[in-house]
Amino acid sequence: MPELPIPRIVPSSDSALLVRFAERAASEAGDRVRALAAALADSAALGSPIAGLLDWQPAYASLLVRFDSVATDAASVEAHLLELLARVLKVAASPGAEVEIPVAYGGEHGPDLDAVAAHSGMTTAEAIAAHTAASYRVEFFGFIAGFGYLSGLPTTLSTPRLAEPRVRVPAGSVAIGGSHCAIYPAATPGGWRLVGRTPLRPARFGETPWTRFAPGDRLRFVPIDAGEFERLSEWR
């Protein structure tokens, strides 16, 4: 489906509006989503003129804005969003930070690496080389706090999720789910294919900043061996 020429604001429920920048994921749409989210955060910090705004949740090409329908109404929230959009659409997107993430591939750290390589018609070494050669963009956080959905996975490495999710995925696991990549910030059930693990904590709850990367940042994975993993490990 073609991208929308301008953002659309549509009802999502009686207490939420959805700002749609495009009908599908696109880098420009993602930039606009993050710009509007930042503008809402700035507005809230300065004392938003709209009472009752609760939160906003970004996705690839849209932003869901929730509000208290007793304290305000959809028309007032939409007017506020249109005012913010008039500003952010005129400003060029700022480039995100470049972040390197060390990863121990395969073995106990990446039990699905061989399966991913076989699905892609590659050797294990070729799959690692393809994964580390790419640049990944953090699109948004979802699923659990700090779980960044990463675009940029080479199409050759696209692999379906597991038919039966694992009961427990170790924190720090680097995983592939379909055409996307992610790092699990905490131990949790999950069905993505585990290709490696980083010794670094991607999310440090209770600290400021609480994540090593933010939406809009670019990640590169750097291969390390098991000894380097142990030396750098923050999981003790």
C-alpha cells in the first residue's frame, strides 16, 4: 500500500487516538513517529496544555496516544497533536547515535545459529559475517521494557520464529524473528531464533539513562569469543 502523503489521526478507542504516518514501515515514517513522541514528552515536561494525556506508544509508522476521557476529549487531544505536528514536520530528523554491541555467536549463547544459517543456505561463518556486516536501526521499544525492534536485518537471514516459544530466553540474547532482529533485555519466554548473546546489559533498570540505545540509534554487532564474553560479562 502507498504511504500516506500527510499524517492521519484516527480514533483507536473512546480514549485513544492513532497518528498514522504511513501504511507500512518506512524510515521517514519512523523518524516522524519519534519526533512526535519527543514533542509530546517536551510538552508534558513543560506542562501540557491538554489535561488527561496518559501516555503514547510508538510503532513502526504510527503513534498511539492514550488519554483520560473524563479529563479531556478526543477533539482537544487531536488539536494538540495537530499543533505539535505542524512543528515537527518542518524539522529534519536528527541522526541517532552509533552503538557497538559485542556478541558471542553460536554454541550455548546462540543455539539457533546453525538453524538460521541452514535456512539461509549459508555456513555458520557466513551467517555471522552477514549479521555483523549490517547496520541496524532501533525503531521502537515493545513486547517488554527495553526490547528494541531492530530493522536492517539482511533479507538472506530472515527466518521464521520458533513453532513453540521457549519458556525462558536468557537476558542479552541476540535474536532473529522473521525479518527483524532484537536483543532480549531480560530473561523472558520468547519465540525468536537465538543466534548469540551480548555480555552487556542492554537495559539497566533504575539507572539514567536506563538503556544503552534509544529509538533512532544505529547498532552494529561485533563478534567476540567465549573468553571475551566472560571478561566483559555484566550478567554475574
